[in-house]
Amino acid sequence: MGRTYLVEEGIGQYLTELSTKVKPYVTGLLIGQCSPQRDYVIRAVRTPPKEQQQEESLGPPKLASLDEEWITTHASQVSRMLPGGLLVLGVFMIATPELAKEGQNALRKLIFSVEKSLSKRRLWKPAEEEVSDRAALQICSATKKVVCRTYDVQDPKSSAKPADWKYQSALTASWVALGCTVNVNIHIPLLATSPNHDLEKNTKNGLNRWSKQIEDSVFLINGQVKDEDTELLEGQKKFRGNTQPSTQFSDVKVLTQLCQGASPRSTATVQVCSGSINLRGAVKCRAYIHSNKPKVKEAIQALKRDIINTLSDRCEILFEDLILNEGLQKKNFGREYHVLPQRLFVPVAGSSVMLSDYKFGDEAAGEIQERFVEMLDQPVQAEDMHIAEDIST
């Protein structure tokens, strides 16, 4: 018995429209949420076309030109724009009938490449019981036949298993949103032995230590500590009749422990340092969870990951920006302040879930709108972009 994918109805229309433009194939990502019973697909996003692809040579169609690196880079960029609870669930390909057989092998390869690329950047480890199946969706551009299979990304020798692909309207209408503000004050020493002030590496190590603190934190949902195995919505009234379904919002407080480690005994380490990095500010975090009897632990796990991801993603974006604009040459670092990009949230058409992005102070709204069109194939109105927080350094 394979997995079942419940898919937002609008995705069917989106894929049909893409299939009319196929020459000879188009690839893309499936975005959604895993749960023990079934998976939810809330968006499909085509791979942005490369400029040189516009002038592809004429000749028999083949998949040899498939740019794996371009697709995995797109997946990494998109994963930064997903709030807690959402992830890249798989890949799709719409191709002409001649490419059907070749297409399945290409999809399998892509699924493992995308997962490898995404897991390299994560500062958290997947839970043992976590769903590790990812979807490979293949659509024939001529017959419109849909074939969905899954591969277990934890097993490199995994073979394809059949899966059900079922469309459903208003899939996220009654999902639960959780939100919190986390005050960050992280001190990262720079060792004197560290070559060339390797800021990026040191920052990642410091964030790794901090992420363990977040993992061990206590989460109060609407002011209460709830047992992990209870249902998140237990005791809440269900609306019946003509009431409009809407996202239920839970306010979460994060309590971090002052002392780390269970043992009262600890060993101090003295290290010679040549400087330090301080990360300070308040970050807004958000996670979404399906409404099919979600457990408290699923919701807290989604929010924990959003807290960890949003800070590591911003640091990554800042270093990319510094390398692009200044180059991180060897220099005597005095006291320098860099402002981390602010988080903003944008509603998704036909869904109660909001996607996220990051904005530097000097970035115009137009640049963010362009990024949403390029990365998520979604036009966004400037007035719909909600900047969630003050500036952090």
C-alpha cells in the first residue's frame, strides 16, 4: 500500500497549463507537508528557465540536457521561502511520450540530488519516525496521464513505490498556524587559530550549538504546556454550518534553559580568541500544521525548525551578499555591524498558508516581487507583503 497525496485542486489546473507549453519537457518542485497518515501538496512550482534554454538546438528530444545543479539550486532557494511545517516534498516532470521511460530515471536521480542538497544546509536532524518518502510525479503532455511514485530518500537503493494522487478543494482552509517571537542573543567566539577569520564556518558552528538549545526549550502553546502526544486541537470547538473556515492561530512562547546539560558538573574550556560574533535581535517565526488530528509534537517540531532555519538562512543570505558586494578578503576586522535581512510574509492565492522571504533595508518591493515570480511562479502585490519584524544585527 503506497502513500496518499492530497493535492490542492488549483495545482491540477497549473500543471495542465504547463503541459501545453512543454517542449519537450518541463520540471518543477512539489511543496507541502508530510504526516504519518498522508502527505499534503499545496503548491507546484516549475523550474525557472535558464537563458540559454531559450535557444535549444533542434533535433530529437532528450533529457541529457537536464541541468541537475540548476534544479537543486532552485530547491535550496525555495526551501528558504517556506515557513515551518512546509518542505520540498518531491519533483515533477511533464514530458512528451517519447521521454516517458527516460523521465522516470531522471526523476529518481533528481529526488536524491534535491534531498542531498537540502539536508546539507539543515542544522537539525530528522526524527527517527519521520516520513522519508518523496514524490516523483510524471505527466504525459499528450495524454495528460498522471503517474505518481515515491522513493525513500534515506535508502540510496530505494526502488519506486506507487502512490495515490488525489485532488481536493480548500485543502489548507482549516490548517492551524503557530507563531512566536524569539529574542536572539548569540555570542560566538572566533578562535585565534581559525584561519582568515572564517566567519561563515564559525557562525555555522555557533548556530549549531544554539540550535541544540532551541531543541531543548519548553514551548507554551496559548500559555499552556501540553503533553507531546495529545492532539493539538483537543478541547477546541469545531465550527459547523455556514461559518467560513479559517486558519486557527496559536500563540507560542519559547522558554530556553539557562544552563545547558542535565549534569550539574561541567568542564570549562579556555580558548584563545581573536574576536567574536554577536547575533542580536527578535525574530518572528511561523509554522503551519494540517488539521487532521495533528499531535502537539508535530506542531512544536515544525515551529522549532522554523526558528532554527530562519536564523541560519539569514546568516547564509548575509554572507552571500557580503561576498557578492565586498568579497570577504583577509582584512583586520574592527567592530563591524551588519544588518540581517528582515522577514516578510506573503499570502498564497487560494490558500490560508503564507510563504516567507527576506528583505535587506535597501531592497525595493519590486525586487522581492521579481523573486516570487522567478522562484515560486507567483505574482505578488506590494501591499500584500507584510514585514514581520524590526531590524536585527
